[in-house]
Amino acid sequence: MLKADLHIHTEYSPDCNTPLARIIGRCLEVGINCIAISDHNTIEGALKMQDIAPFTVIVAEEILTPHGEIMGMFLKESIPGGLSVAETISRIRTQEGLVAIPHPFDRFRQSALNVDITRRLAEQGEIDVIEVFNSRTPLYRSSARAERFARKYGIPGSAGSDAHTVQAIGNAYVEMPEFNGCQDFPSALARGTVFGHRTNPFVHINSVLARLKSKL
């Protein structure tokens, strides 16, 4: 079985300072043996992690559209931010990747994808994975709503720490069967079980400081 943290950031995100080697060390320490590296608007760090990590690494990316973030999973090339929702999804599909929705229904997060758009995408069958537990989402009712949404539309639910610090890695994960590539992933995920707890909200201060350092 895999213990998969499916939402982790690295120093390649502007709001994170965590080196790749420290992520590997922390994963080995807490027993995480599958991760999705999902930096903002780049897969550079994910590709490098895939080369050096002794466990499964999914190349992912959080892509900011004008209406909120969409995560592409199993990508081969970075997708720029600022594109429309439709164009972003089209570019994910062109790479034969999966369309995932991170931190849905989180009213405190400006980057959460618009609720009406999320619903429309689900009705159109455009969502392959939806994050039902994100450790940085402060309200349990947001996660509960995501779980109900996933069940209603038959979408496999993922979980991730959304770690921007090394200590947060493993705060949320899915215990799931091993999978053989992108096409096999959703069915394996659907058979998984979500575990996790909330990350201390003061961790957001680290992201703010990292973003300021990046700008400087």
C-alpha cells in the first residue's frame, strides 16, 4: 500500500523555501512513499524530484486561472498561469494528464476555484480528481462539502498536506493501492482511505515570508 501525500510545494514555488532534499528526508521520516509535487505554475521542481526521490513522485502543478486554481497531474510540461479555465484544462488533456481541483469550497482562500465553475466542470465530466482534505483548509465543513460533492459526481477524492514547510509534510495523505501510471491512478485513488489533521494556521506566516523573500 502507498501512503500518498498528494499536494506538496517546494522551493520552486514563490511562497515556499523547502529544498527537495529536505522533502525527501521528511517523507522517509514519516513514512510517506508517494507524493505529488504541485508547485505554482511550474513543474521544474517536480521533474527534478522525480529524478532523485527513492519513491513515487507525481509531476503536478497548481495553475492559477482568472477564476481560481486547477491542478494538473502527470504533466510533462509546465502550463502558464493566467489562461482561461477551458484553455488550462485543454493543455492538461493535451499532455494526457489528469484534471484535479485543489482545496475546493475554501471560502478563506482566494485561489479556490469558483464554486459555480467547479460544479459545471463536474457536470461535464471534466474533473478527474478532487481534493477532499487539505491540511491548510481551516474549516471542517469545507472538507465535508468536498466529500459530498465527490460522492455526488463519482469523483475520486484526494488528500494532501499542501505543505509549504517541511514539518507539514504528511499532515494529510491517502492510504491507497499501488498504481501503474496516470490511467490507473483514479481507480486506485477511489479505493483509498483519507487520513489527516489540520495544520496550525500560523504556518501561513512562513508562506508570506517566503513570498516576500522571493520578490526581494
